[in-house]
Amino acid sequence: MHALTRTAIWLVCLTLALPALAQEAGEEEKAEAKELFAEGVELYKDGHHAQALESFGESFEIRPHWRLHLNIGLCYMQMSMYTRARAEFDAFITKGEGELDAAALKLVNAELEKLGGIIAVLDIEILVEDALVELDGSDVGEKALGGPVEVDPGFHVLKAALEGEVFFREEFLVSKGERRTFEIALEEPEEIVVVPPPEPEKKKPKKKKKKKSGSKKSPAVWVMSALTIALTATAVTTGALAVKKHGDVADLDDQAMDLFESGGLTEDTKEDYLSKRKTAQDSGKALGYATTVFIVAAAASLAATIAVGVVTRSTGKSGGKERSVALSPVPLDDGGMLVVTGSF
């Protein structure tokens, strides 16, 4: 058994036997608290740390005493809940000031030193006023403004929202003792410049001997239609690539989690994972912006195509209108009049 574990059990067993701990609890409460504590010690010895934690916690609720913080902290240590373990060890030292013996203090300080090399630290710089920052679903805005935030090694999710709208979200993996810095700011949207298509050149109408019935599309309409189709196809392609990059990021996260849970996540594999993840994320963002640009350009091209088609069609109709002609009456020899009318 770990030396600190043996000392903790011995200290608390001895303390519970002292009359000074009787406080104001009744005999039934004292008996129940001792029974729960003894149950917790046996469970801890058998390796059932979560159940031992529950028993120690219930005993503390009935008869609170600062020495129980050590037992609770040891349970958290065995369950890899390092930040909670540190909080319990700190409470053990703080609340037991003046009563702790040197040996116990030395052992707890040694355990706290170990935790210093395990617990990861996040430095979160918030550059957006009134932003609500959450880490793993809990608000950390005040903590982040007051100093570094301690977290257990593993996967975490950091996000920030302003007026109910989430503008920052990142899932990340931290290793033991790592220190990571985050700058949370509103991303400036990239300015999308759409160049309008050139206006169709005004051509002088040519004289035609005969106007055939029916309308013929202007070459400009065909050109603009082809441009619209090309822009739409490009937008679909870049959009599909952006979705694939998002899937690549999810696959990398799953692989990293598998390595982390199996204990195979080394510094080299972690660096490789972070590098590949950032590359995939950056590519996905670039493809997403490109998709937006092509969609807007395709919409503008479509509108221009429709406008050119309307102008061309109306011009064709007016140009093809038949002109009516009437000639002056011509007198005939027999006294009649010849009148010629028609259209061409």
C-alpha cells in the first residue's frame, strides 16, 4: 500500500477514536459516521475507490472533520481526478493548520508536488467584452480573468458566446503538466469582393433583308450561362472538400482519444496529431470561404444572365416587327383607282 495511503488511514482512524471529535453529534450519528468511514477504508484497500469516495463523503456530511479531506483527496487521486484531489489536499492543510504533525504535512506536500507535474494549466485571454466562456460546460469567465485555469489531462472543450451566439469553439487534448494559451476574439469575416460581369456591348443594328420568325439567344447569354454553371460546379466541389476536411478532423480526434485511453499517446504522436489537426482545420476553413465566394459569384452571374436574356429578347422583338406600307392611289384609264397596301 502507498505510504501516504497508510498514513491517511492511520491518521483518520486515530482521529475518529478521539473524544474531541464527538462534537455535538448524537450517539447514533457518531456510530453511523464511524461505520461509513470503516466501510470506506475497506473499499479503498480493495481498490474500489469510487465507492470508498462515496462512503467517506457521507461520513463527512454527518461528522465533518478536516482530516477526512485527505481520504477524499486520495480517492480522487486514484480516480485520476487530479484537480479535485489537489483541492482536498489544500483543504486538509488549510483547515488543519496548527494541528498537523510534521510527518503528515511532509507527506501531503510531496503529493501536492507530484500533482504539480500532472495537472495541466490553461491561460485564457478573453479579448471580447461581456463574452461568456465555458470549459467542459462550466462557466470559467471569472476564473480565466483572475488567472490560469487548472484542468486534468485529457480532452476538453472550450467555447465562448456573446449574446447567446457561440463565436468560438475548440476541442483540444492536453497532456500531463502541459500549459496551453488561448486567445478568444471575434473573427473578422473576410471581405468578399464580387466583380460584376461586364455589360453587353451595344452593337449597331444591321440591316436585314428578311427577319425569320422565332427568337435566337444572344451569344452573351450563352457565355453568362456557361460562367454560371462553372461557378456553381466549383462551389459544389469546394463545399464537398470542406465537408471532407471536417470529417478528417473528427477521425484524427478519435485516433488521438484511442491512443490516449490506451496509454500510447507520446509527445511525438501528440505533436503529429496536433499538426495534422491544424492543417485539416485550416484547409477546411479556406475551402469554406472559397465555397462562399463561388456561391455569391454564381448568384451574381445568374442574375446577370437573366438580365442579358431579357434585354436581348425585347430587342429582338422590336427589331422583327413588320412595317406596314400604304401607297398613294393611282388613277386608271377606265376611271377607277388602284390602291396598293401591304407589309414587308
